[in-house]
Amino acid sequence: MRAIPANPWDRCNPTPITIPDPRHSGSHRQRLMSRIQDKCREVSYISDMHNAPEPLLLPHRIGNALRAERKRLGLTQADVARRARLRRQKIIQIEQGAPGVAIAAYAAAMQALGLEPELRPARVDPADYPQLKRLLWNQPGIETLDERDALALYERHWDMVDADRMPPHERALLDRLVRIHGHGILHV
């Protein structure tokens, strides 16, 4: 007996239709189905958005910002959809950060809200990271830094960094900066 999906192309969610198969015993069949499901999880383009890598969280951040601006302006989703010449469902998907929404739809929603995209390097608030804040002791008034500049500060003044006392969220920041801007190498 083996389980085959109702739709042969949908191997990720098999509906148990059993047919006799002398080659596959019970435990072997379970291992086979488990391998198929594991493989489907690996190649699925819709990943768990809460554990997603940072670039996949960008649509959520943009969607949250657009929702906040819409509410600040006192508009409904239908109002924005009418202005953007999109369906209301598309505005809902944009605000939720749904995967697969075209960038043109985001641009139309932004234009309908009177917003313009600004491309700039990602910023870091040193106040959130004690070791980084410590490196800026002689530069008062700096509220945010480009991520590249933050990495350069860590690298240039590594002798002043107390890596043992670095909190986990700052260690995660440093790891991300090294991975993205240092190409995997911390030059100290």
C-alpha cells in the first residue's frame, strides 16, 4: 500500500488514497512520504515569515508603514484601492506583506498615499547597542549610522569592544553586518 496525492502534482499535501504496492511496506511508505514532505518544505517558496531571513521581512515592513500612513490620513482600504486603481484585496495583500505582490502594486499604493520611495542604506540606532554606543563616545549627537559605517566602527575599534559582554541582539546585528557588508569576514 502506498499513499498518493489526489492531485499527482501536489506532493506536499498528500491525501491518503491507498493502493496496493508490493514494493512498499508500511514503515518504508511512511519514510518515503516523510522524505517527500521534507523535500517540499525545502523547496517551498512561501517560507515561515516569522523566521524568514531579513529580506523577506521587507514587504511586511513596507506594508505596516503603508497601513500606518493610510490610517493617519483617515482613509479606508477601498479609498486607497480606488486612488491606486487596484482591487481592495490587493491593498490588503500589500498591507499584510503577502509574498508575490508586484512592486508596481506597492508603487501604486504609495503614490495613492502621497508617498515616495527613498532608497538609502539601512540604518542602525547606536542607543540600542551598548558596545556600538561605547565606540561613539567621542562623537556626541549621532542618532543613527549607516550599517556600513557601523561595521567600519566595530572593525576599526575592535580593541575597545568587550565581546564577552555583548548582548545577544548586538551579536546578531554584528553577525548580520559581517555577512552582508563584510562578505563574511570581520576585519580586526
